[in-house]
Amino acid sequence: MSDTARLRRPWLALILLLPWLAVPATAALPTAVADGTPLPSLAPTLEKVTPAVVNISVMARVRSHQNPLMQDPFFRRFFNIPDGPMPSQRTASAGSGVIVDARNGYVLTNAHVVRNAEAVEVTLVDGRVLKAELKGIDTGVDLAVLKVEAKDLVEISIADSSNLRVGDFVVAIGNPFGLGQTVTSGIVSALGRSGLRIDGYENFIQTDASINPGNSGGALVNLRGELVGINTAIIAPAGGNVGIGFAIPTSIATNIMTQLIEHGEVRRGVLGVTVQDLDTELAEAFKVQQRTGVVISQVLEDSAAQDAGLRPGDVVTQVDGIAVKNAVDLRNRVGLAPVGDEIRLDIVRDGKRHAVVAVIRETGGKAADGAAISNHIKGAQLRDLRDGEIDHASSGVLVEGVERGSAAAHSGLLPGDVIISVNRKDVRNMDQLRAAVTDPKAALLLRLNRQGGSFFVVIR
């Protein structure tokens, strides 16, 4: 996604990379008061921290806009339009990153900063420009890890963001508009923000420290200079910063970063339930006094939920002592929990309160390489979509993973995509997908479900 990509509402735009230019100050403050006492300053802390925050330059190739009919092989054949690759163009963009491991050269940034990158360069504060290798990417939480080779790197200390409180002072450091390293300050305005309609899992720190395009992937630090978040988005009613920015907390980022470094991907867990929001009528029917929570409508076989003893009709009110707002909130909590972690669920069953403990499991279901089906989707890990596994699709073939640099990656497939038709034939499982592809070398017309929206794509 480019720095200008945005999600629109009639009065609200949520942007992943964030616009607005601050007006520079015209007067300098004195360095000391009249009696010679030094003024309070963040400068000593920032002098230690800023070398760990880098500028990221990305060269990417994106497909040019094209009428969807031009992607249909039957349409092209009817009008005798020659086959050929989708037109594309190279684009350049800028973002930010944070050095989290100086010895190994690991840099943490946002996934949307480096997605589809052909080449990535990291520029240090001292002016050195380094080529970067993409170590791993997770679009679900919007994080990526880069690796650079260099000596004398400076890493940032990482704090536990779960200790943050609303009102704590924080500083945002990044590369807004490609201007170069910039520092802004503010406070933590809110914690645990979700429901912002950003694709993936949400549990953001909200801050009024000014964040702008190019700040994405940069550092949000406390007054000790410790990393507490990775800046990622803002709300901008008129395309400008109004003091509401969002950062991924380190309590989430450190787990994702570790998995990306070790595995190149995130092994995300599931609870194994289908749920719906608790409303007034359901609360009365299930004898629940409160009006927030979720009702379990289905428990999948051989799942963590089944092992924990959960049943259809249970009302989940809290996870690990924190109230559950709705189905999206529960999905975020479970999806962000590491595989193997125990979570405590407070439930109401038949009007009585109970507590159960569930151990988060991997998604499960062995995936097959797309190479066994078509040359054009080699490198895509495919498997049947289980009933109730995701909210926006009930059947199809899930793209569980995509190998970097593979044919599937170049074709634009992303982890989490659900294939729902091939060559105009609906597919509900792997067997139907195999049957729909008769020639492994022929172009494919896929219909994908991506985060609830469906579209056609031609893959050659």
C-alpha cells in the first residue's frame, strides 16, 4: 500500500502513512533560565535513541489500473486481444524503521512500507546507505523485519508496553514526507484501540504525537528512550494530521518479530469457535446482565475451545481479566496470542459464571504447495478452509502462506486470501480446485475473497 492509500468514510479517512506538514517554529528558546539553571530537555535521551531509527527507501513494481474485463481471458479471446502480462510500473516510496538487534542487523518496520518491494535500502543517521534483505513479513499485524550487514549499529531498548498508562509522555521518531529524521512529542491518548477498519489484528496505542506519511515503521518511545510502539496509522478527516495517531504496542510487536526472525512468517493460533455479538435480546435469553461480550454459536471439533469445555450458548465476557467488547475484539485477542499460550475466558452459562482456560493452537490442517496444481501459483501453501475459521468466508481454499520470491508471490497472492472460484467454476475445497485446473501451464482466472471483499485476478 502506498503512502497515499487511505480508507474513506463520508467524514473520516484512516490512512496508513499519514499526511500533514507542521509549521516550523520561528523562535528559539533559551538554553537556561536567568539563574543559569538548564531548561528541561529531551535532547540527551534522543541523542542516544535517534541513531537506532532509520529511513527506508523502497522500489516496488505495482500493477497499473486496468479495466477488469481486460483481465478475463474469455473477453480477450473474443475480441482477439493478445495475451500478455499485466502492465506494471515501478514506484518509489519512503518509510521508517527501528534497529532492534545491532549484532544481527535486524530492523523492525511496517509490512505496508516494504510490501511488494523489489529493492529496499536503509539509511542510517550517520549517512550510510545499506541494502536490506526482507527477513519476514506479517500483513495481519502490519509488521516486517529487515536484515542489514554493517558494523557499529545502534539498537534501541525495548520496553513492555503493557505498563503504559493514558497520559504518559511519548515521542515519535521517523522520516515524514522523506524530509529526514524528525522528532515529535505528545502523550498516550488511549490504549487498546480497535475497530478502526484496518485490515488484520488491531490493539493500538493512540497518541497525539504528530505522525505523518513516512513515519510509518518508526519508533514511539517513552521518556527513557525505550521503544513502546511502532507507528503505523492516523485518522485524518481532511487528509491531514489532527493529533490522533496509532502505534503497534511492543507487547505485540516483540512476539511477531521473534516469529518472523525464526520462521519468516507468523504461526497464528485459533480458539476454534464461531461467535456473534451479544445484544439486548441475546443477553436476556442467556441470562446475562451486562451488554458487552460474545455468544458462542459453534465449537469446532478437535479445537482448543472443545478441549477447554466451551459449548454453544456460552457467553464470553472477559479474556484474561479484560472485558470483551464484541466478536472483533475476541478475534484480535486470540489472533495476537502466541501459539501455546494459555488464555483465561470468563463465561456465563445458564446464568452462572465460570472460568475456563484454553491453550491456543496453530491453525492446523496440512497445506499443499500450489505447484502441484498450477505452475503459476507455485510457492502458495493451500488448504481447505474450515467451517467458522474466519468471519468473512465460509468455504473455499485458504492461501495459508506465500513463499517470498515465488511465482505465487509475483502473482499477487497474499496469506489469508480465500480462493472461491477458478476459471469461473466455484471451488469449496482442494479437490474442486484440482478438478478446475486441467492444464498446469494455462493462465488462471481466480476469484479471491480478501478480507471480505471479492475480485477477479488473472494469473499467468
